[in-house]
Amino acid sequence: MWNSPAEFFAMGGYALYVWSSFGVCALVLILEPLFVRARYKAIVRRLQEERLAEQFDQENIE
Amino acid sequence: MNEVNHLSKTRWFNWLKLSSPSTFYPVAGKLIPIFWILTAIFGIAGLWVSFFVAPVDAVQGQGYRIIFIHVPASWMSMFLYLVMAAWAGLGLVFNTRLSAMMAQALAPVGAWMAFLSLWTGAFWGKPMWGAWWVWDARLTSELILLFLYLGFIALQASIDNPRRADKAGAILALVGVVNVPIIYFSVKWWNTLHQGASVSVTKAPAMAQTMLWGMLLMALCFWMYSIAVGLMRVRAIILEREAHADWVRQLSEVKI
Amino acid sequence: MNAMFAIITRDLLLVMRRKSEVLTALFFFVVVTSLFPLGIGADPALLRKIAPGVIWVAALLSTLLGLHRMFAADYQDGTLEQLVLSPQPLVLLVAGKIIAHWLVCGLPLVILAPIIGIQFDLDVDSLYVLMASLLLGTPVLSLLGSIGAALTLGLRGGSVLMSLLILPLYVPVLIFGAGAVYANSVGLNISGHISLLGALLILALAFVPWVSAAAIKIAIE
């Protein structure tokens, strides 16, 4: 279907539109999970710190 | 875990067992990789069909290929709104926290789908009809759908009490669901009245079989993606909201 | 029923004591509609064309301005809680508040609109249609607005958030209302528009009081 990679990237003259669309789509679909993972890691870290603080308190009270 | 082994395609049956955050959390964790793999499979297949199988269009040239993300994104944005409203409604009726958390987890995904639909719609419209934005019925309704998503997210963000946020969001989502068909119908009416763009941006070229397949595969890809990200986000939400529960403290991730 | 009338009377009495609040919302309506010719130009043909949309959008915005008064004051001083706890069905009390809001914010718009319409060089026929569309439409605006007002009770930045929540819901009313006037001006039949406005009104009357009552209960508890 495509005679050369150059032809593929040119998309019959519509390169700007096609690749902007697919590009932004890929960007969103990659960035969103990354942000969710960061949020998850943040809450896990917070819980770890809280647990450490509890343990510290317990050890020092006894 | 027994729950995982007994999972079937329609998980209504198992859902009742999973309705507490503590049982759902590990199950979700196990499901996430499966959905990422499915996303990749459908995505690769879909992109292959989009770029290497579907033929060039007589009228729109290669530019029409944007349809392979525009239409799936539109479908997903509308589908996810229904699912989100359904979860929120369940949470309201049965007073279950997890259902509300699922709605909260899905809202951003749906909003991004609506945004992608609008973005790709603009980039499709510009070369085909000369304008970045045409006020056709589908695009305008999609814009309002984005506003509905953002309103849901904003409302929940501004209410401190989580249970009030859940219930208020549920009411808003349900009101939105009833209104979306009304809005769509009214925008279509408006469009014909004012004889706006006589061509619709979303009027697709005559569908070759392969084009339909491409759209379907990409739609499945987006669907699996939405489930994967939704499950990821709901796990974070569960931890955030159940932070003081015992089972959270006993988690292996938290015990260092 | 008596409870509903009692609420209407009470709300109207409260408004009478603070007439300035109501008048400012109406003033807003007049001022906003005057801004458009200043911004766009005073060509009568153009004004006639944009009049339905401008007047309707101004009506939407004025209604939004007045919505915070529906529940917020009572929420702050505890009256709303008493209303929720009272033996009267909350639905009736909410309906009463909505009717009072419409009498104060919506009905005056219907009466003022022809005057604004004349400023925009609309002919008499269009003025009638404008009044009819607003008469059917403004109650829907008050009804839908009550949902937003109830959901955002007591929240920081509540008014702006409320506007963002309600405006998408207002779109069909705007389309059919302004569309009726426009259709009439180009000679099309408006029975469809008017029927649809009527249908929206009936639907809203049937469902919204329950929804708003539920939203108030959620905000109170």
C-alpha cells in the first residue's frame, strides 16, 4: 500500500492533521496512566510514612 | 484467590461478592495487566488495519484515517458517561462506597475521550471543510458532554465530605444522562434550523468493510484502555479514602 | 398545598424587604442586552438577527445571578434544615421556592423582554413569540437552576461552579426558545418549537422538584 516510508509519513499531504491527531492521542493515552501511577505511588508512600510513624511512636512509648 | 478463578465475562454475579473495597482492591490489581495486554493487542491490530489495510478514500485521500481515532473516542466518551452514571446511580441507591469510587475513577478517562474526540474532529475538519471548528450537531454535543464531565469532576473536587461528594455527583451524573439525549436532539434541531455546515464533519466516507474493522478494533482498544486506567485510578482512590482501615495497613505495599 | 403557598408567600415577603437584590438582577438583564449593540454595531438588520439569541442568553445569565438566593440564605441561617425536618413533604416546599424564584426572576424578564426587543428593532409578531418562548422557558430555567443551587449549597466558589453545572442543561431551552423567535422571523412554523418548550416544562415540573429535594437532603445531612 505504501511505496516508501517517506510516503507513509507524508500521508498524501495530510501529514500535519493525521499525525497531530494520532500524536496527541498517543500522548494522552501514555501520560494519563503515568499520572495515575504517580498518584498511586504518592498515596502508598504516605501510608508507608504513617505506618513508620506509628511504629516509631509505639517503640518509644514502651 | 478464588474470586479471580471464578471470573466470567459478565461479572454481575461476582460483583456482589466484590462490593467492598477491601475485596475489590486485590482483584483489580490482578486484572489491570490483563487489560493492558488487551489494549496493546487491539491497538496494534487496529493501527495495522488503519494504516496498512484500509484503502485510501476517493474523496478525502489519506486524511480520513483520523476517523480511526475520532469515532472510537466519541463512542467511548458517550459510553463511559453512561457507565459512570450507572456506577454513581448504584452507589446512590445501594449506598455502596465502591460504586461511587468507580464513577470517580472513570470520569477523567471519559473527559479525555471527549477531548480527543473534539481535537481529532478539529484536525479532521480543517483539511476537509476548511475550518478548525464547525458547529455541527455531533461536535457541539461532544463539547457539551465534555462540559458535563468537567462539571462532575469539579463538583466532586469542591465537596470536602466524601460521602456528600459521592451522592451529589451521582445526582449530577444521573441528571446529565437524562439530558444528553435531549441536548443532542436539540442541537441537531438547531443545526437544521440554521442550516449550518451543510456537510457534517463526522459524516464518514462510504464505509468499506476494512474501515469498519479498523474503527471497531480501535474502539475495543480504547475500551480496554479505559478499563485499565479506571482500575488503576480506583485503586489509588480506594487507598486514599480507606487510608485508616486495618486492611490497608496490612497491605504488602504498605508494610515495607 | 397550603405549605407550598406558605413558602411562596414567605419568599416573596423576604424579597419585598430586599427589593434591591431583585432589581439588580433585572438591571443586569437590561445592561447586558445593551452591551451587544455597543460591541457589535447598531445595524438594525444585524440587531434583528441577533436579538433572539442575545435576549435569551441574557435571560439565562440573569436567572443564574438570582439562583443563589433560592436556597443559600436559608441554608446559612438554618431555616432550610428546619424545612427538611418539617412534616411537610420537602418536594412541595422546594416547588414553592422554585415558583417564588420564577415570580421574582423569571416573570419580570418576560415583561421586560418586549422593551428590549424594541431596542433591537423586532417587529410586533416577533415580540409576541419572544414573550411566549420566555414565558414557557423561564420556569424551566428556574427549575433546572434549582438542581444546581441545591447541589452546590455551602460550597466555596459555589456560584461559579453552579453556573458551570447548569449551563449545559440550559442548552436545549436556549435552542428552542431563541430558535422559536428566529424561526418566526424567517417565516417558518413555530409550533414545533413551542411544543418542545412545553414538553421541557412538563418534564421539568414532573421530575425536578424531587431531584432538588434529594440534593438538598444530601447537602444538609
